[in-house]
Amino acid sequence: MGGLGLVEMLNAQMIETALGPDGLGLWALIPAYNEAENLGSLIQTLVPFVQGVLVVDDGSDDGTDVVAARAGAHVLRHPMNRGKGAAIWNGLRHILSAGTSFEGNWIATLDADGQHDPGDLIGLVATARADPGLRIIVGSRMTDPGSMPLIRYWTNRFTSSRISKLAGQAIPDSQCGYRLIHRDCLRVWKPTVFRFDSETEMLIHASRGGMRIGSARIRTIYREGMRPSRIHPVRDSLRYFQMMHRLKHPPEGDGR
């Protein structure tokens, strides 16, 4: 950790202590599409907190993969854009494969646009450590939405209430991509959608597979000049409602 400031050193040590031997080797997974402008500083800030960083470049054409590699991340590249869900799914499988030095149980997922503070890993990890029965910890911005756009806040409240009901457990901010995911989740999450809706499907599959989901408070970061969300209000909303209908009415014999 040479060259780190005192705060970064203390934060990294707190995460290591909170993880303990059961969580040895926390890795971070960042799905990214045309995020060359933001990605380098995020990776450099994140590196002290984790054993490894994997960036899944989802068909970018702005040099995202080059920036990620220069910043110290491992890079998995999709030749074309396949969606955030595909990037997360392939990234999780890659980390759990023999292709990395992963030795632990937990993988952190963060968005590439700078909305997630690596320092908030402390709270997510502490939540996992405090309740060993949890298998997903989802970041929650709902207790302190700060500068979150009002429409985004109420949309999150609405979707989270519906997803919590379907999952049978409280998930205050189901749309948050800042998560800790236990390796056990890959036994029950079998994605059928691969865009933004896949993160919701993961929660429902995990719940129906008997896995408990927790939450941890994180900061809400919306900076002036930040790139607008890539979620399309019509197309992705339609995908969401189609997926929710399928999850509410699964084919006979499908436990998910």
C-alpha cells in the first residue's frame, strides 16, 4: 500500500478486518461501456481496498479497455455491446474461474460512472460480516438521497416496493448496482435477461433460492456534468414490466 494516504490505509485495513479469514481476497467487478473518462480514477481509488479489480468492457469504442488496464485492472472485453447484465454475469464467472487469484466468497460490483464511493465498501463488508447468513448486500441510497433527481427517487421507491414484495424480503433500493455478491448466488441466479433488468432478476432468483438479502447505507453521488443515465425510459421500462410479469407467473415447474 505504498504511497497511500492515512485515510486510504485505514479504510483498507478496516475492510480487511471486517472481512476476516472467511472473506479473504475481495474482488471488485465493474461493468463498463464507454467510460474511459471516469474509469481510471475509480480503479486507482478502488485498488487499495481489494485484492483485484475486473473491468468487463461491454463493447466500448472509446478506449475503456486501455484505460482500465493502465489503471491496474484486469480486463475482459465483449466484442459488441451485450448489456450490463451480461457483463456482470460473465464477470462473476470469470472471477470464480481459474483465470484469477480469487480465494474468497464475496465480489463487489460497482458502476463505472463514478456514482459509487469505494469507501462505502466498509459498510457493505461490515454488514456481511455481522450477519454470515446474508448472500447479497445491496447498497441503499434511500435514507439519504441527497442530490438524487426526484423522479429517480420515486421510481426507485416504487420498483423497490414491488420487488421486495415479490422477493418476500425488504430490499430498500433494489435498483442500486453497488452490491456484495456471495459466490453461492451463482448456483441460483440463472439469467434470462441481460440488460439493466438482470440486476432485479438476480434478487428474485436469489430470494427464491432461499438466500437472504441485506442492505447497507451508501452515499448518493450526482455531480454536475455527470453523464445522463443510459436507462431508456420507455424501452427499459417495458423490459422491466415484461420481466416482472414473467417472474410473477413463472412456467409450471420453474421454482424461480
